[in-house]
Amino acid sequence: MTIVGMFHYRKNPEKVFRAYSYASIAKMEGVEFFYFSSKRVNLENKTINGLTYQDGKWIEKIYPFPDVVMNVVGPITKKQQHIYQELKRSIPFISFPVGSKLSVYNRIKKGKEFKSYLLPYKKVRKPIDVLFFLKKHNKVIIKPITGHHGHQVIYIESKEENYIVKEKAKLMEITRINLLDYIGMLIEKKKVLMQKYVCCKRQTGEPYDIRLHIQKNQDGKWVNTIIYPKIGFKNKITTNLAQGGQMMIMDNFLYKEFGEEYINIKRYLEMFALQFGTHFDTLYQHEFDELGIDVGLDENKKIWIYEVKWRPEHLYIENKAAHHALLYASYIAKKRGEKDEDIKDK
């Protein structure tokens, strides 16, 4: 029987909803599943005092090192990091980080196949960089190279001799000198990049983007888990759900915005997601188990890539996402077993 371990920095699985999802699906699929934190690992004996879910409660059980580890979160402390890395030396893990926004854009650009779907971008090294970029694109977005949830995203637009700056709900018109000072203070605090702004708004004026959530299945192939639009407020720059945005059912949204064209646009998004995932795997030395690709559609219905995430939220799709994750973990375990058998035969 395949043994799957789920690593988490939290000691108690009762505080981790995914643990319940994985445990229940594992029972249905005939997979031995347990939950563990770094303190439960015995590196010397190669055993783990795992927690397995039985009869409505989590009970302790000593396991050998599992066939595969579901690393849904990373370690926090140095001690956790040490255990985490030691396990990775001998056990396949299913999840890997994609890197910062800038490194992801650079990889896609270098890969060429999806380069045309990237918005023009550049790292901001000095304030004057923003002025030169604005001369070429007129409207730009500035955002942190690292971070998520749409925090600290700034919109800047050229307006004759001045500039319109929008940060969160704050709107101001400033001079060139003031803009340079503003950018100077910004880059002193954090590393940022700038992108050409593309208008992606509903007919009613709210900004939106579309999440393409893909996962690997039991055959190691990409499948669409869910595609959904995220809608922001009219006075907001981003559509982040944590900041009051909302999500809609994809078919309803596309029909309202594009009428009878919605079916073709839906297929376009579905095919794009799968083809992008397949290509994205080739840009790294490892393959990914799950990706969240945030995209926009311009007035010509062309897709533009905003961001690629390796741990997308499982909003309202926990069971479906957990099912794909567990089956993919089993697939990786099977591949490892076949590899070990080949080594023995040699």
C-alpha cells in the first residue's frame, strides 16, 4: 500500500482543514495517509510518529518514511528547515516554489513560447526608470517583486505634465519631481517591478482578472481544477478576494460579459491553462503539482499573464483539489517505486 505523509509546521492537524480532506480521500483510494510536523521525525531511525485519522479522531502511529510527502506549506524555523531538507534528500516531495514574480516573468520570457502573453515589465532600479517606462506605455502598474494578495499595488498614469497616482483607494495628482521622490521612497523600502497596465474591466466598470487553477492528476497530466473570475470594486486597482473582492461562476460571468461568444472564450482559457502548465514545467528542473495562473483579457480578448502562483487558494473547491493532489502524490510514489525496481534490476 502506498504511504503518503503530509508535512505541516502546525503540530495539530485539527487546525489544518486540508488534512481532513486528504485523510478522507486516502481512505477511499486505498492509500495510507498520515499527518506530521518536524518534531515527529526521527532521522536516525528513519521513522515518523505520524497522526492518522480513525473513527473521528487523530491517533498516533509509528510509520517508516513515507513513499511521498505532500508539502502543502514550507518550514518556518531553522530546526523545521533542517528536518524538511533532510527528508527531501531521500523522499520525493510533490510541491515546489516558482520563485518571485520577476524570476517567473524572466523564465517565461526566456522560454519564448508564451512570451507574447507577458505584459511589458522591468525592475525598478532608480526613480527615473519609471519616467522612461511611462513615456513608452503611459499607464503602468508598480508592485512588489515578492508578496501576494495584491498588497501595495500602485497605478500610475501620465497626464500632460503631471501624473495620476492611485494606491489602494487613494488618488492623487502629482508633479514629476514629486513622483520621483515618491518612487525613491518606495524602492528604499522594497524591491518593485513595473508593468504596462492593461484595462481589464467589466461592462459595469469593475476590474476583474481570471484565475486558472490547474493540477496534475493520477497520470501526472495537467487538468483544469477550476476557472473563476475575481471581481474588484470600481475604486480598487486589484481584485483580491482578501480585500473585499468577489468570485463568480465562470459560465455566468462570461455570458454576461461576452454573450454568445462565452463558449469559445471558455475553451480558449481552458486550453491556454493546460498548454501553459505543460510549457511551464519545462522552464524548471522539477515539475509542478499545482499552479494558479492569474490572467486578464484586454479589449481584443487577448490573454495577458499577471501572475503565476504555486500554492493557489482552494476556495470552495477543497474536496476536488484535495482529490487531485492525493492521486498525484500516489502517482509520484508509484514512479519512485518503479525507479527503485529498475535500480535493483541493474
